[in-house]
Amino acid sequence: MAQNASPKSKTLKNCTLAFIVGGAICCFGQLLTNIYISGGLEIKQARTLTSVTLIFLSGLFTALDLYYKLAKHAGAGTLVPITGFANSVVAPAIEFKSEGYVLGLGAKIFTISGPVLVYGMAASVIYGLLYYVFVYMV
């Protein structure tokens, strides 16, 4: 009964949209890098400025409620790491700012991205220890 009542999955359409939108975000990032390099920046500076620009735009689009509208249609394509992570920090900040800066914004800002940070840091520590053991101890 549950399968009959559930809407049919549109896996091919969803994967195609995710691929196109994620690829477009990445192409836009590469375009920004090329523009910054042609403007006279070194490649390392251009890449840093590209990251900052993508984070800023993702935060801005989240605040203007445009990121959600894009994600509604593009699905996982908007989870390109740098833009998706910026969205996961800004969205709770906007949602809980009415509860105050300390108990709302400060306490809730990392509700979505917090676990990613914790497990990412834990994994990097474990990787670093294993690297040390196998490279310097063996």
C-alpha cells in the first residue's frame, strides 16, 4: 500500500539536474578563477578569491531566499561543497536570529554544519596520526 501511495521516483531527472547545476556552479567557479588570473592575480590568490566569492554569493542567495528555490529544483547539485556548506551555516543563522544573537544566532548557527565540522576534524586528526605513524615511524 505504501508503495502505491508514494510518488514515483524521478531518479534519472533528479540526477541529470544535479549534474547540470553542480557542473554549472563549478564552471562558474572556474570562470571566476580565470577572470581573476587575467586581472593580474597569481593562481593561488585567484583560487582564494574564487572561494571567497562563491561563499559570499551562496550566503547572499540564501539570505535572499534564492538558494532554496534553486535547490528545490536542482536537488543535490547545489551541494557543491563550498556553496552547500555556506548555505548550511547561513540558513540557520537567518532562521533563528529572531531569538536573539546569543541564544538564537550563536547557539543555532552550526546546527546543520556542526556535525560535518566535528566528523571532518576527527577524521583529519585520525588521518594525520596514521600518516605520522606510517611515514615517520616505519
